[in-house]
Amino acid sequence: HLPNTISGCEYTTYFPEDRCKVHVLVYGFTEAQHEDISKARENIYDFTAYLNAQGLQHICAHPFFGPNELLTVEHVEKLALLYRNWEWNGDQSPEMNRMLRQVVAQLTPEKIDTLADKHGIVPCAGAWKKNITAGSDDHSSLHLADAYTEVPGATGFDELWAGINGGAARIHGKPSSPQSFSRNVYGIAYQFYKSKLGLDRHVNKDILLRFLDRALVTRPEAAESWSARLQLAMARRRRTKTSAGKESLVTLARAEAEALIRRDADLLRIMEHGRTEGADLDRVWFDFMNELSNEVLMHLGNHVLDRLLHARLFELFESLASGGALYAMVTPYFFAYSHYVQERKFSRDVLDRFLDGQTPDEFVTCPRVAHFTDTYAEVNGVARTLQQQRALAQRLNKDYTIVTSFDEHQPDERGVRQFDPIGRFTVPEYPELKLLAPPVLSMVDYCYREGFSHIHIATPGPVGLAGLAAARTLRLPVSATYHTAFPQYAKALTDDAYVEDLAWRYMIWFYDQMDKVFVPSKATAAELLEKGLNPEKIVVYPRGINIDRFHPGKADPALRARFGIKDDEVMLLYVGRVSREKNLHVLTEAYRQLRSDGLHARLVVTGDGPYRAEMEAELASTPAVFTGYLEGEDLTAMYANADAFVFPSTTDTFGNVVLEAQASGTPVIVTDQGGPAENLLPDKTGLVVPANNPVALAEAMATLVRSRMLREAMGTAGRAYMETRGFGQAFETLWALYTASSDTPKPMPDAAPFVAGLAKHAMAS
């Protein structure tokens, strides 16, 4: 009865064979027809036959998206037979809409006949010549008419449909995004609670509610009274108070949100005036929620670390629970990214089927690897390996990007994406080790936009956890490298078996989330198996070094002279972190024993760390030399200058330095525990001694000090051995492992096993 009005409804109908839902838009019906349609919709075939018999105009909505996640490619084939009109949906991913049009463009009468024979369905008239309409599918009123259908010259319902059926319709659409999708979800939630709780009367008196109303409602509350304006002005000056460490998540989030609005001029303008010219409110809302969650996360992170370090484990559970609630704050974004990725994958499957497996060139892409790491700019073996991988990947034209967070912003490098940390944590027992909290949502957004095909994780720290979150959210295969024996380090630094056990529980939980875990040695693989890691995940992979950079020809007598080392002195070298977990106290005792036996060798310690001052004091009566960190040509020359390389560590999973020394023509001494023992040829390129045995270590050093002929023979053999361990060969093998990983989507990781371990220790305490 209303003029200039078209009746319309989005009906849910079902494939009777499996209850797969389909949405169909129907227009121009009467109330009586609506009753009949509502009965017929239980069976899509009866439903569609009724619409055709009644001459009702209808459109298959989002034919590549099934509301109850049962839609398959076979269902889409049936929809191609049943419906001539398909919808370009404003709430679906741009890739899905683009591939829908590609499918429609290649339909032919012959293909429709083939599908009709396959499924036993009589196709609708002109099924091969689809009409495409567009609609915003907006459930929040925030994106009304961002997508719409136009028929030029149409003045009414009949002319509109004549134009659509005659192929004269034009579609217009603003591409959707995870940001727009998520803001819709927030908008629906806010509008619901605003109505349910009667928030209208408070909107113009509260900074946060005022901002929410402007950002999440199409028609925000009208201008307020002078008294409300006065209350709002007073609220802008008032700070929300919270009691340190005791505030609820809601109170904390509210305080941080108001602080963000106050200090951001753009957010203040939106609060005061609503949508401003040129403002992308989807992106503004994303930035607001991202920064808000980061601020709250840092508060919770500080509480968790404090309670963990002081063993207040029951309070720790409260903080972990708050962390779960914090995740709920940004869940719409994680869901949206995952949803859009799934849409992209399903659409490609549909297109592949309709193109008979002839995949378009645009979808045949080389692997794109994002390598997440907590260390990159620092001086350590993992960082040096990653730096070499980045450089080699660029030379080999591999699509490889380091994703990391730096303590201090570094100059941009090709192949490195650095994110400023949202906070920093320092471990008291290891002050040089800073844990940087990365902006997780920003990293997920970056990986989505870049379209990575694989995520690899170098370290199990905060950045590694962000990589895991990105992989699970974006349904990407994920692997990790077990580089560092953190549990053993934790035991060495704290002398606390409980801390070591807790570290092992976390490590096993973390690496068990991976599709594959690359380990650098058989010894490391055996240890992880013993601790409970799934053996099917473990892959022992080759590692190499730059054998051109580390070479006997890099020897430089001037460097020896610079540190007071005489030409006729036997030089024993250690390179690495100067810390107790490297067993340098054993080296200290062994070297003193060597000197007391009358052997005049010079120990050179290259590196730095918390044990250096103590080690220097203990060796003050010897001619030992401490060079500090060396880089570039100085480092390679030091290796080549040395007569023997001594590495007493038992906690290294691999030991790059052992390879670097052998490549430099220097014999090596290692222990029988850890990865280094697998990276030499015993008694040919070096010696293996029992772990934690200063007497045995001193005897091995004495053997090499006494025999120049043995040193030279082992040095020559070591160089020949390393000719087979070039970095390029190792990287190519590793790249093949990346690309061979499974692409089966995985759920978000379950933290229950790790938390259960905490609970067990809490009860024991």
C-alpha cells in the first residue's frame, strides 16, 4: 500500500540432501505469496520452482558464500543451473567478487548442459548468461549503498527488472575489507546494547559513548542541550581513575580508550562532529581498536610477568583470564581476516573447477615466506643466520621477508619489515635479554595484505607468538626452527629446576603448534622427542655458512699484533656470548690448568656478555685476551689467525661458530653434548671431549698446542669438509622444506596444556 516501495525479503532455503543453506533475494511478492514461499523454502528445488511459476523476480545472494559453512563447489554448480541472477555482494571479499565475475564470464550453453547432465537438474532459462546485480548486504547501517545496482532510465519496478533481465544493469561497489566487516560487527553490537540498555540519554554526556556513537551509528544522536554540553566538557577534563594492578579489564579499557581519544586530534574531531570529509572510518576504527588493545595488553603483560617472576601463580591465572577477555575485544578482526582468507581460497577452488583445472596465471604464484623472529639486529648466531638468509634469498630472487620488532627503530632494509614494539620486558636474571611485545593485530593485517603463502618462526618469543597468531588466523602453513636451548639457559642462569621445567612446558607447547619443526642436529631432535614433541613434526635440516667469507686466506698478522699476540704463540680462540650457559667457567678452569702445566698458549675470547667481568678477573694472572665483539673482516681474520678453536658449550643446538672456524682452516674442540659434536669429523677436523670436564678439555687443548703438524692437518681437513657445507646449498634445501609444508588450515592454538602445567606447579606450591 506504500507508494514507491518494493516488497523484498532475503529468504534462507536449503539443499534437502545435506541442509546446506542458500540465501535468495525475492522481490515484488504479496503477503499470500510470502506465506507460500516460507513453506517452500525448506527445499531449494521446490522453492525455486515456485518463484519461477509465480513470475517473482529473484537473485541468488552471494553464491560463493554458504551461511552455515556447508557450501561446496558442487553446490555452486547447482546454483549456476537454478538461478540466472547472481549477486555481487558488498560484504564479501574483493577477490571473491572478482572470481565470481570470472566464472560468469566463461559460462557457455555447452558447460551448462554438462552440469545439467552431471546433477540431473533442468537449468533455468538462459542459465549460461548470468545477470549480475550488486547489494551492500549491510546489517549495521554503516555501509548502506556502498554497493548498489543501477538501471539507467528506469523509472519504476517493472523497468528496473526489465533492465536487469535484459543485461542493462550497472553495478557499483566499494571494495569491502576485514576492517569494514569488523566495524559492522562492532556497530551491530553497539547498536543492540545502546537500545537494550537505553544509552541514548548518556551519549552526549560521556566521551567514550559519544565517540562510539559517532563511529558506529549512521545517524548519531542529535546535538545535545547546553547542560549536556557542559557535562561533556567537564568529562573531557576529567581522567578516569583506576587503582594500580586491581582494575577490571572494562575499567582499564575505558580509561585507555578515553586517553586515546583525548590525545588524538582526529578522534576528537570524530567525537565532536561525526564523519569528517575524507575520513575512512573503517580504518580509523581499526587503528583505534588496535592501539587500545595494545595499551591494555601492555598493562596485562606487566602484571603477568610480575606474578610469574614472583611465583604468585593463582594471581597469574586471573591475568591470563583477563588476556582471554582482551582477545575477545579484537576477535571481530581475527575472525574477519580468517573469513576473508577462506573466501579467497574457496573462490579459487570454484574458479578452478569451472575452468576445468586451467588455473589463471594470476593464481600461479611463487612461495612467499614471512620469517618471524625476535632477534635480527643483535649480535648472535640466529641473527647472523637470518641476515645471511635474507641476502641470499634476494640474490636467488626468492620472495622472503623478515618480520620482526626492533628495540630501536633501524634503517629500512629490503626484505625486512620492522614493527615498533608496543612495550618492553626485561628478565632480571638476564638483563641483556629484552622481550619486545609486538603489535600483533598490525602484523596480522600486514601478512593479510602481503598475501604470504607460508609463515616460518625463528624464535618462540613474543614475535614468534605473533607469527603463530598470524598463521592460524590466515590459515597458512606454519613451521619453526628450534635454534636455541632456552630451558637449559634458564637452568644455567637461575639454577632453578622449576624454571627449567616451566620453560620446557612452554617450548613443547609452542613447537607442537607447528606443522613442521626444523632442528639443526640429531641430538636436538632426540631431546625434543624425549620431552614429548610429536616425532612426525621433526625434520633435521642442513645448515651451512658463507664459505667465501670464512676462509684461511683471511688471516691477518696485523690483527694478532693489535691484540699483543706474538707470531710464535699458539692462539686458542673462543667466539660467542660470554655467559655461564656457554660453560665458560669450564674453559676458564681448563685454561688455568693448561698454563700450570707449562704450556704457553694464548686464550683469546671474542664476544661479550654478563660473565665477561668475572671471567677476566679469574684469568687476570694469565695472558688471556678479551677483544669484545668483532665484526666483518676483523672477525673473519680472527678465526683464520687462530691455531685452534675451543667451544665448551653443552646447550647449543647447532653452533655456527664451529663451522666458521673449520671453514677458516682452524681445528676445533667441542663437547659431546649438543649440536656442535655433529658438525665436525672427530679426530680429523677436531676433537670431541666429555662435557663439563675441565681436565679433559685441558688435555685436548694441550694435544693441539703441542703438535703444529696435527693442527695444520686438521685445519686442512676442516676446510675441505666445509666445502660441502656452503650456505647456498643449505638455504635451497630449507626453501624446499618451506614450500613442501602442508596447507591444511589449523585452528587457533590451544594454551590449555601450558596453563595446566602452571596449575600443577601452583598446587604443588
